[in-house]
Amino acid sequence: MKRSVRHYYDSFGWDKDESGRYRDQSEDTRAVVAAYWARANARAGRFLPGGRRLLDAGCGPILRPQQRELYETFDLPVCVDFSAAAIKEARQKVGSRVGFVQADVTMLPFRAGTFEAVLSSHVLYHIPASEQANAIFDLYRVLARGGTCVILYGFGTSTLATLAPGIAAGLRRLRRAAAKAKALISRPANQAPVRSARPAPSSDALIAEPAAAPPIYFYAHDWEWLQHTLPSGWDVEIRSWASLDAETTWRLFRDTAASRRALATVSWLEERLPTLMARLGAYPMIILRKPAMATGNGHEPESRLADDDRSQRRADADLTAAQKSVMRSSDGS
């Protein structure tokens, strides 16, 4: 399965179409939803305030400006991806200041406690279902004491997405009723109704269909799996990253002021009721904070999370060597 995912991204996902977009970019890019996605993309960075070392695990080709902005706040940002195409594209965008390592997120080639901040965006659900917990444990293993790890996950479906078709149908009926009422009000009393011509397609409908994509492995665990998998002794917070997915925004929102207000309201709810919106929505944000001192609570799997003082000291001593190594890797591309 991992091999098929890597083949998908190397041969299709990070290839560009005629417009210059990556073929895997399936998000809704219309202007009406731009502010909503910008607010979502800015959320992860709020929990990663900058420092010495950042790991972006599954960096892709650096799709969003927020990634580059985040890298600027760290002395040594390191990008990991197992797709050679992703690393090639990313390296062209950020230059030699960022280190690159081609590796599997479930078996990170770093000492315990190496990074003060770890980010993994929309990666875990493309990892085999039985290995997703191992990936979380390994991201936590390489996190330094006092550091924060942010994982953007997806549930595959959500309560809001399930309700979307019914809401969209109701909105269409309301729009038709409003149009008929407006026509009746504006028509002179002695004028017979005139059947209007079929309206021209809206700008939303004039977007070309993307090229047929080859299959890619996807498995999304549910909320209960997260609650069961994340050890009770960890400092864990699950918030909403984005409660809407692209299919839902396409169904519900047109290029109107009312749609923009509705999307702003959804963003407001995601901030004010983060746990509820994470549970109801499409994309939860898992925030793991490692305590500054060892707690000795026994909840960390020893084989995966060996993060003793000796490991931390070795990680600190390796900073200069690691920086030189990733710079040489970047320069040699």
C-alpha cells in the first residue's frame, strides 16, 4: 500500500496540469471560500510558535504560503517526505535553508527528542490503517520535551457533510422561490408571465473537470479510535482545523455575500467550539504537547517513546551535525 501511495504522488499527484496546478490539488479554490481556507491554514501555525528545530513530516511540494512562513520562524526546518517528486518540488521553492530527507513517516530516522516542533498535515490517512498509531508514536518520539506536535487528520466523512445534500436542496428551493417572488412583484399587473430562457452557467460551473486520478489508498479512523489510541497520560487537545471539506463547500456556497457571511460564521464556531466542531466536522487538528520534564506516568509505550535525558542530550549535541547533513543533501540536488 505504501508503494502504491508513493507511486501515485511521484507519477500523478505532484505532476502539474496545463494550468500549473498539481493534479492532487482537489480543494475548492473559488474566491468565495478563499478566506475560509486561509483561516484554517493559519490555525496550525498558532500552536508552533517558532524556535530551533521544526520537522514537517510529509511536507509534500510546499503547497501553501503558510508552510514557508512557518519555516522562517525556525533555525533549522527539516522536511520529510517519501515521494521524490514532492522533495524535488519543495526544494525549488524554499532553497538551501531547509533540510530535506526522503523517509517513511512511520520510521523517522531521527533520535528521540530532536525537534521542538513537529507538523504532519494530511498524511496519516494515506498510511495503512494498522500503522497509523505507530506513526503518531514516532512523531511524538522525535518531539523534544516542552515541544508541540500538530497533526492534521481527516475523518473521511462527517456529520456536516452528511447534512450538506439536504441543506443544499433546501437552499436551491429557497433561491427559486425568492426568484419567483421577485419576478411577480416586479411584473406589471396586466402582463402575462413569460417563461425565461435557461440561465447561462455560473462561473462556478465553468471550471474544467480534472483529469481522472488513479486510485490512492485512504483510510480514516473515527473519533473513538483517536480517543482509544492516544495514551491517557499524554497532553492531548483535539480541535477543529476545518469542519467543512471541499465537496461540502461546493454544494453549499455560491459566490454571494451571504455565503461569505455563512463561512465566516463557520470559522467563528470552529474557534469558539473547537472540540464539538472537530467531532462533527471533516478535519480534526490533533495537538500533542510533551511535558518539559519526564512524568514517569507509565503511559508512554517504552519501545516507541524512549525519550530519556541521555537521548535529549544526544539530540542537542547532534544539532550542528544534522544541520550540515541536510544542507549537504540540499546542495547536492
